Amino acid sequence: MFKMFVGIYLLVVYDSSVVANDGFHDLFDVYIPEGTLLKPIRPAALSCRTHFLGRLLDVISGLLGQRAPEFMTAAGFSDSPHFMYSGYRQDGSWFQLYWIGFGGIPARPIGDGPDGHCLWPAMKAIPNEFLELYYPLRIEVFNTVADSGGPGLYRGGNAQRIYWRFLEEGVISLHDDRWLSKPWGVLGGEPGVRSTKILVRYSQDAENPPREAHGSKQDHIKVSNGDVLEWVTWGGGGWGDALKRDPEVVALEVKRKLVTVEGARRYGVVLHSDMSVDEEDTKKLREEMRIAHPEWDKSKDEIFNRGGSWDELKATCLKETGLPPPKSPWEVALRGPITQLPYFKDWKEEHARK
């Protein structure tokens, strides 16, 4: 599979006149260290391995594209998000749902990334009516999240949003990714948004029900009749300078609810009340934004926009996802039993000086 991705990518992207064929397989070797997630040793656990396989698409484009940035894509949801719901109906019969979700496809050199789309070509969305007929649930929202795709000359695809209402007691499992890091934008494009998973508990107080933020990978969460899972995947990164995007295209996407009026200003576009482009104010805003955000300069080699450093991403994590940022093993150790050892104080001071 890795050879296929790399080979097809090199052929199609770098010389589109060449007919893709199997001849490239013998021209290069792929080395994957034994014992790693991609080449595990039996009986290694492989749950959620598909997330890593999907992320390889980002990695391949990011690696190969650095030599020819104009041909690379941004990062997308590059994942295999899936959701499980199981339990017993009141009549005693067993139900079990295994459902695969979609997300924002990365922006590309030839155009925008599709919204709420599948990463793998062979997979199709299951009709909501089918799910509601065969499983004790109701789908109350099924759309994409406006502004979740990274702005750019070409916009990253928007994230998928589904609200699942459970009609029987049961257990759910969440398998997704990118709740901490963001899908990067490239060549001046901005990153896509993070994923979020919020479980809204059924309550007599309909205006203020209890809300629980859950991680992107969590199993065995008990749910009751009336609970709602707010499932949101991640958006795709943007490609190129957002201030060069056609204002009329931005206005059309606002009308289609893919971008909000406020989100249009991230492209330097100002709209009238009828959603038409205010050309004078748009020109003025773009001139002001250009001063603060100069055009991407290839000579500076700043290809990726990850949305900030790790410290900056951690600082906004709680606000954007409802979850506190994770602690590194080092931070955990500093709060554990090791701090009680006699020599720890002197060692910590020495480490701080270094």
C-alpha cells in the first residue's frame, strides 16, 4: 500500500502525461522497522491502526512536497474515524453498530478540498434512514461545520458534524484523531480545526443539560435513552494565500453556509447585508491584512502552518475542545512518587540549570 501511494503520487503529480502502471514497484524499496505500528510483531495490539495509515497520506505529501512545494497538498482529516454503539433493546435483542465517519479533505494545487468527504475512494456514506430503521437511534444533525476548513487560495474541506440521539441504553466507543494537533496548511494556507466529541446527557432541564467532553479515542462509555453525542471530525488545511481567493467565491460559500460572514473576513472579504461583495471595504481590508501577513516567501522555507507551537496549541486546547492538554511523561513524573526521593531536589535543580 505504501509503494502504491508513493508510486502513484510521483507519477501522477510530477508527470501527469505518464500512464500509471505497476512498473514503478521495482524501482524503489520501502524500509519499515520491525516492531513498529506499521510492521508489528504478533500478538501486538492493533486497535486504531487505521488512523496511522490514513495519516501517512499527510506525511508522504509533506515529505515529497518540500522539494517541489507547488505540487504538495495541505493536511486533511487523514484518518479513519469510526464510532460504535451496542447494547440490548427492551425486547432483549442485541444491536451493534460499527460506523465509519468522514472529514475535511486537504486543499490541493488544483482546488478546494471536498467537505465532509471520505478519504478512501471505495467507502460510501450509509443513508441516515437505514441507520434509524435498523438501530435504536435518531440522527438529529448531519452537515459540515462552517469555517472548519483552513482558509487559503484553495479552502480546506469542512469537518463532518453529526448529532446522534440514543434511544436505548448501551455502550459507545469513539475512535478518531486530531483533538490536539491541527491539520496543517501549506504555502500560506491556514490549518483546519480540531475534532471534538461532546456527550450531552438527557436532563429535565432542557436548556442546561450536563455536557461531557470526551477524548478522540475512548471506549466503553455508557449512554442512556435520550443522550446525544455531538460528533465533529476535523477540517482540512488550506493551500496558498487566502487573500488571493476570489471574493465572489467566498460570497457564494457564505450563501451555501460553508463559510460564515465573520469567517469571510479571514479571506479579507467584506459582505453587504444581501451577501454580495463590498468591493471597496474588501480592498481596504486586504491591504491592511497584507501588512500584518505578508505573502508566502519560498526563500524562507516556511512551508507549513500548524496553527502555532505545541505550547500555543496546548494553551487553546481546553477552550476549543473542552479537554485539558495532555501531560508529557516528564510532567507526570514531576508530580509522582519520584518527587519524594531524597536526591530528587538536587537532581531537579541540576536539570534546570542544564
